[in-house]
Amino acid sequence: MKRRGSFSVLMRNTMNCLCSGEQMQANEMAQSSEFLSTKDVLVDQYTQQNSEVDQRVDIGNIEEAESSLREGLCLNYEEARALLGRLEYQRGNVEAALRVFDGIDLASVAPKIRSTINKRMEHHKNHTNWDARPMSIHAVGLLVEAVYLKARALQDLGRFKEAAQSCNVILDTLESALTDGSAGNFLTDSKLQEIVCKAVELLPELWKLAGFSHEVILSYRRALLGHWNLDPVTTAKIQKEFAIFLLYGGFDASPPNLRFQMDGAFIPRNNIEEAVLLLTILLRKFSLKRIEWDPSILHHLTFALAISGQLGSLANQVEELLPGVLDRKTQYYTLALCYLAENDDLTALNLLRKLLSASEDPNCVKALLLASKVCGENISCAEDGVMFARRALTNLHGCCGQIESLANCLLGISLSAQARSCSSDSERVLRQSEALYLLEKAEKVVPGKDYRILYNLSLETAEQRKLDSALRYAKQLIQLEAGSNIEGWILLARILSAQKRFVDAETIINAALEQTGKWNHGVLLRTKAKIQIAQGQLKNAIETYTHLLAIIQLKTKSFGFGLATLKGGKIDRSLEIQTWYDLTNVYISMLQWRDAEVCLKNFKAIDPYSALAWHATGQLYEAKGLLKEAQGAYAKALDIEPGHVPSLVSTAIVLRDLSDTSLAVIKGFLTDALRLDHANHIAWFNLGLIYKAENPRLALEASECFQAATLLEETAPVEPFR
């Protein structure tokens, strides 16, 4: 086979590089001028012999070529093979190069390399003459490069494990010599630096290809914690690749075991924490202008902090970026998403308003849709949600049907929220009708394919007491998500409970418990307990609540350290409060005052300023016949949360029983409660009693209240639909 290029030319170039490399070390050698003149003679000698060597290599006789190199250049056996192997590899003869490299006895060479490095370090440290060296620094570089190229050759041949082991030999040899961590003194002035950088980068990649995840982690940590004198760009590249492997590699790394660490230093405990640490360091390096901006760093950090529930930290990182890195529109939108995930809807909405201002991008569809979503979840700004959704529909300009469907869905959600705050019945019915129409219109574009649309359509029809339609949509929802979403199961169970099909509702919850993970059982168990209470199974309900509290406690202990690996700490706390509240009411209904008081004590230990806690206290006083004390407890609940509907209704009932308050005042509490919760059948019933007692001429109004109360009670779920 014809060789590419001339071996003699390659050898001449190699000798020129050899001479120049040795000249760089001349000032460190006691007899530098003598060494250089000798090298010139060697080059001349080689020039006369190159045709013979070229011919022998061309016919594949490696041993004869090696012998000619040793005789012509005064190289020892290993050095000659290292040089010849490099030339073969550069010419693309990978297998031939590997055969040459295999002839190098690393076991005998490694001690010489370590000894040479140690003497070199002593020379730099003590400024002494460098005598009796086992080999030259150039020879060290030549041999180390040979091992590196052997690893590359093995990689090219698909022998990844052997390649990684070969590459590991380089780092082991150098690391054992540089025990004091002063690699910079040794590497900065020699060609070894380039080889070391390449080997440090290559090793984890080889272990990846070989499929050894644990070794990948160790090699990355070794690269970053070792004293390799890497340049900032190389270090940043390794940090980024390591973070990517931690995030997406599918391997749970054990925490790093640091030999030295400062007191109070942060030690990552899992993949996510270590990746976040690395990516944060990279952002800090960019802020200090040590590396160029790489947008993928922020993308990976966003993913890491999102799955760990730490988007507040991401917001801090985005805010600390240098001006101009992100344009203001992107920055506003990203920050809005972060604060929205942290349940800071007001800050998110303010950022979106800035983005949608006349000076920025008032017609940004994605920002309009997000703003409408935020407002639709808050009754107080539902009107703005309607406005944002209508603006989005106006500015679609040929967007796909799915975007239009989403805009109609968000408009329907905002109109539904607006309907719940309407003071007029006719206005409320009008808003509800329009909301239902828009949701149905959105569903027709993507029939049975969009979870959000199906969920809100089922929810809206359920609240309007169209339970058969609501049930149909809820079943479609379960089929679409294959039972993976807890919200769908709970909504289906609530609809069945509104139809008084309690056995079916409990069966649905049991199925959901089998389909979902243990940590997500909390809300399902609470719904199950409510269904059991509705069936009069109070003891079973107590057992269910006890199971629920045990899960919350276990979850808190299991995930109570480091970065949150599961989002929902605030949700768990709220669920625990609601569970103690329910348990208190169960024991009150069973006339077990002592158990109720224990529940209240635990309740207030978690949140002494909860409106629910004071309402439960009032319920206990009321059950004991202590109406004045009950009124005081309800008043405290309303001081904490003026719109607490159960306390408004209970206050009206207690005031009516005390008979020392005007009916107008009592009616005021009930109308306030109905304004906030139009489906509260207890409030409707008591309002009917007030109308009946206030004036016989208001019998029609009282009758309407009683009819509304009866209808709502007959179709009331065990928990509110929303």
C-alpha cells in the first residue's frame, strides 16, 4: 500500500522539532552548547540515513526502522519506539502505531519519569544544578506523548476500556511525582502541559464510551481537584461536561470524599447539588470575565434548579448576570417564570407588565398568555386576565391552532374566575356561560388531546352542576394521562361524591393510590378520609388521617436536607394543617373533647396564627355550648383572614343563636361568605332563615335561599371542586 507523504520529510521535521524542544531546555542544562552541537551532528547524520529508514518503514519492517532510528539519533529503545509510533499514528497507520507503542515497557520507564520530574522540581525549588538525570525532559515528553497516542489509537479501534487504562497511566505517573501540588513549576515551561491537558480531558470521555459511569465521575473529579495547571478555558470545559454528565448521565454519584476541606464548606450530597455547584462556578467565572459567555450553561442550570425546586435561586443567578448578556425581554420572561414557580405571583405579574409595556414588547403573545394564566388563578385580577387573553387572541397573526386553543382556554379560565367575584347573579351566569363556551371551543381544536383544557372544562361544568358532562370530561382526562396525574383522579372522585356515589369515589381513590408514588399519596388520602366521613365511617377516616400524617413526617425526614429534591414543602405543610383541622372536627363530631384538644394543640404548634386553627377552636367551644368563647375564636380567625368563609358562616350562626345582634349584621356576614363562595349551601340555608325571621314579606327570598341550599347540598362534593 502506498504511504502518504515522505517518511524522510516527516523525520526531518521531527528532528527539527526535537532540536527546538531541546533548545528550550538549554538554559537548564549544565552543558547546553555541547548538547546543541551534538544534536546538529545527529541531524546531519540522520539526513544521510533517511532514505534507508524511509525504505524500511515503507515495507513495514518496524524493527529495522527502529534500529536505524536508535543508531542514527542516539535514542534508547523506548524513545525510538515512541518517536516511530508517533509518526505512524500521524500518517494514519493506527494499528501499526499501536504495535509500536506496545513495545514500550511502561513498568520500567515510569520510575525514570518520576525520578526526572522530582529532580526537576528540586532544581526549581533550590536553584541547584540539575545533574545525573535519568533522562532528558524531552524524553519524558516523548514517552508521555507515546502513552497518550496509544490511548487515542485504542480509542480509534473501539477498545475504549484499554484506552482509558492507558490514559490513566499518564495521570498516575505524573500525579505520583507531583505530590506537593506544584505542577505549575514543572509544566509551564515544557510541552508536557499540552499532553497533560489532553489526557485530563480525554480520560472521562473514554470511560463514558466504555460504559463505566463510576470511573467517569472519579476522572472528572480528579481532573478538577488535581494540580494539573489547566488553563481557565480547559477547566471550564471540564466543569461543564461534568455537570452535563451529572444531570443527564443516569447514574447516582456518591458524594465526593475530599481529602482536605475548610470548616463549613459546602459538600454536594447528590448529582443535582454537584451539578448546580459546577454551573454556578461557571457563571461566576463569566461574571469575573475569566471565560467567554456560553448560553448553554444557563440552560443546564435552569434545568437543574427547576427539577430541584430551587427556581428562586435561578432568579438570583439571572439577576446577577452582567448587563447585556440577556436582552431585557428574555430576562423579564425568565424571571417571571422563576417567581411564578416560587408562588410569587405578584412579582411575576409585575415583570410581565414591564415586558408588555409600550417601551418593550406589548404584543408578545407568550407573555400575554402567561400573564393571563397568572391572573386567571387569582380572582382579584381576573379582569386583567380577560384583557391579556383577548390581546393575545388579537395578536396571533397566523399562529397555529394550538396557540389559539390555548388562548381561548385561558380566556375561559379568567372569565370563570371573574364570574366567581360577580355580585349580580345575572352577570355571574353570563360570565359562566361565556367561559364554558370558550372552553368547549378550545377543546374542539384539540379534541381529547390537551390536559389543561379537559381539566378546566370538567371543573367548570362540575361547578355549574352539570355533573354528567363533568364526569365524561374527567374520564377522558384519566385516559389521556394514563392515570399519571393526581389532579385528574381527585377531580373524578369529587364529581362522583357530588353524585353521592361514595363507594365508586373511594374505589377511584384506591386506584389512584396504586398508580402513584408514596410521596404523592397525601392529597389522595385526605380525599379518601372525607369520603369515609360522608359515609359515616369515622374510625376508618381517623386511620386514614393517621396514615397521611405518617407519610408527611417521613417525607420531611427523608428530604429535609440539602437542595430540595422534591418540590412541595409548603404544600406538605398546608396539607398537615388541613389534616389536623379535619381530625379536630371528626373528634368534635364524636364528642371526644380531649382528643380534639390534642389535635388543636398540635395544630397550633405548626401555625398558631392560622385562621383554620381559630375556627376549629370556635367549633370546639360551640360544641360545648360556650357560644361567647366560640364567637371570640371566630373573630380572631377573621382578624387573621377577613375572607375566611367558614368563620364568616360560623360567626353568623353563633350571633343568631345569641340573639343579641341585629339580623342585618348577621345577614352581612352571610352575604360576604356567599360573595366569596357562591356554592356554600350552609350559608344559603342560614340566609333563608334570616330572611324568614326578618320579615314575612321576604318569604319568596327565603324560599329561593332554601331551594338553592337544597340543590347545592344534594350536589355538594366531599371537598370543593376547585
